[in-house]
Amino acid sequence: MARQSSSAGRRSPVPALVLVGLGAFLITIALALVFFVVPAQKKTPLDINTTTVTDTTQGAVLVGAALAGNSPTELNSTRPECSADDAADDEDAPGDGAAGDDEVVETQDGAEADDSEVQFPVTCFIDNDIPLYSQRRVQAVEPSDAEVITFQAAQSLLREDKTGSDGVEGLVNASIDRVTVDRVSAEPIDEAVSTLQLVATGSPDDTAPTGFVRNGLQYKFPFDTEQRDYDYFDASTFTTNPISFVGETTVGGIDAYEFRQELGPIDMWASIRDHFASITDGYDPAVEAVLASYRREGMTASQWGLEGDPEREVDMRRYYTNTRTVYVNPETGQVINGNENIYQFFAEDQDEAEAFFTDAAGMEAEKAEPTRTAVRFESGWNEETKEITQSAAQETADTLNTFGRILPAVLGVLGVLAVLGGILLGVRSGAGGRTTRGTRGTRGARGDGGAGPATRA
């Protein structure tokens, strides 16, 4: 009977083992989420399809077609210096018979003047204080797979005051960019698969095909972006330059790193020419068509508003400056806001370009009355673009936070508690069995000893 009582009092170790096993399973799942599942998900999605549009702001544009045809733009046609008669009078002394009735050039508003005789100043071809905006669509295209993704970005700068039926009338410039990048680091792959198709200002049909190895980030930063400088590719000049970490901030309630890049003045004609020369052999008419808009020869200093001999022929090249600011969610590497301050202008050489650009008073005068400006555009993403982009970024960040932090923490805590509970239950079960057996043995001894004397009596 004593043996049966001892056996019946033992607690089964099965519940303790189940708790320990469950705890170990939960901890394993938590570790797997942190070290395997979430890192595997930190890849740029293959269904990228986004559109960013900037606010419309007042800017300036040199109308290439008007300059090439020596035809003052409609906005400038009523200015005295852009009138055919006044321009002819400036060139010829009154009464010398040099200017005749047949010396006319057709201007955009219907006036006429002889384009071979009349030299209009460049300011007659620059439309100032006009509404400009930029839009860019980025989507994933082939080749894309588990390791890489190819971005195709169609970007254009447009005039809001000119809206032709096909959109070409309001087009200032455009590009179609393709780059294949690593889905985690966002760095371009080391293969000559990048292409950038340019459209010359005012000439939508003049495109230049390209194929090259690209360096630098562009449309996305890496997951877990660091607080450091990165190389960044500029599509306007085909150059790669550092973009610097500025500091931590928030954009629409989302944690963000601010990066800024200050470029220029960069000789666009030289940088684009050098780029194509490095990847192509021989003369390419498409390349020359693009380069034509970045260099102007045969015009006089007076036409450009330059000092010195007004009749001096000058070789003017287009220079590019840009202050680019991007705001990046560090967890996902997504750009959640951005703005650019683009200024392109003509100068004789690098020294003259730098002197002109750093002259604050001269820049203010040029902004009010442009004589050599090619493009002036300062703007950032509009509110709709920011809301859509930031909402998508927040959703991605929340998903990574849930599966990378919250869920592993909860599972880890529950797992540890289950293991500790199982161990404690096992210890109590063993201790309880030993206590029960000892008590029953004592009671049996006492019963046997008590019966002895009674029997003997």
C-alpha cells in the first residue's frame, strides 16, 4: 500500500517539458525574424511605380528654337531691343541707307525682320517669370530578379503656360533614364547596362542613346541608411559627386535623414562630350544634336551683354549649378521629400562662370533681367506627391518595425517566460514527489512500531 501511495503522488514531467519546448520554439521564431526573415525582406520591391511632381514656380528658360531661328519669343516681341526696326537702327546709323524695307525677320508674334542682318540680344530669346514644374515617373522594368532591379525614370521640365495637345509645346527638356541596381544597397551594378536618353531643349526629336557603367545612388538609398556621405549620380551632367549627410529630422512625422549636394558651375558641354567620348567611337550625329544646345559660337559679346568690345565674337558654353536636398527614411532608404535649385547659364570659360555665379549682385540683376540664363528652376515636391510617398514609406517602415522589432520582442519575452515556467514547474514536480515519498515512509514506520507493543501486550 505504501508503494502505491508513493507512485500516485508523483507529478508528471510532461507539462514542464511542453512549456520548455514551447518557449524554445518562440525564441527560435523571434531570432529567425530578426536575423533571417526581416533581412530577407529588406529588398526594393519589384512593383515600383511612382510619380513625383513639383510645385509650379516662376522660372526662366532660354527658348532654343527661337535662338536658333533668330526669332524673339512672343513674350519678348514687344520689347524695343527685340523689335526688328529698333535692332536694325542700333546696328546702322540713321540715314546711311544700310537698312532697307526688305530687311525683316519673322518673329513669333508676326513681326518680320531679316535674320541675316538683324542681331537680337540673347535676352530676346529668354522667357522670364514663367510657370515651370517638373514631373518624374519611376517604374521597375526588366531585367529585375531576386537580386537586382532596373529603374526606368522618365523626367521632364515643363511650362505650365504652354499646353499643346501633345504636350510638346510646353516641354523644356526631358530624359529617359534606365539603371540596374542592387535591391539592398541601391548601388548600380558593375556592368555597362545604364542608359540615359537626352532630349535637347526645344528639339524633342534629337535624342542620344547611351550605354555605360554608372556609379552613385540616384532614386533610392540603401536600407539602414547611414549618417555619412554617399556618391550620387547627376543625370544632367553625367557626373558622380558626393551628397553630404546634414542631420536628422522628421518629414510628415516620419524619421528622416537630410542629405544635401551642391554642384557647379559644371561645364555641361565638356562633361557630356567627355562622357560620350568615353563610351562611343567616332562621330555620332545624335550626340552632336544634343551637344549643340550646350554651346553657342559666332555671336557677339554685345548680344550676350558682356563687357569689352561689343563686336567681339565669343564662344559660350552652358554651365550647370544645383543645390539638391533629399530626405531619406533611414530604415527603408526611401526618398520621402526633395527639392532642387537648378540654374544653367552661359559663360566663356570656367573662371568667368565661377566669377559670374559668385557675384551676388550680378546674380540678382540676371534674375530680374536675364541675358545669359538657360534654365532657372527652383522647386520641391508638391503636397500630393509628399502625402503619397510618405504614406507608402510609413507603411513599409511599420511593416519592418512590426516584424523586425515588436513581434520578435513579444515572442522572445513569451518564450523566456515559458522556458522559466517549464523549469520551475519541473523543479517543483521533482521536489513534490520526493517530499511525498518521505512522508509516507515515516507514517508506515510509525504504524508498524505502534502495532508491535499492542501485539506483544
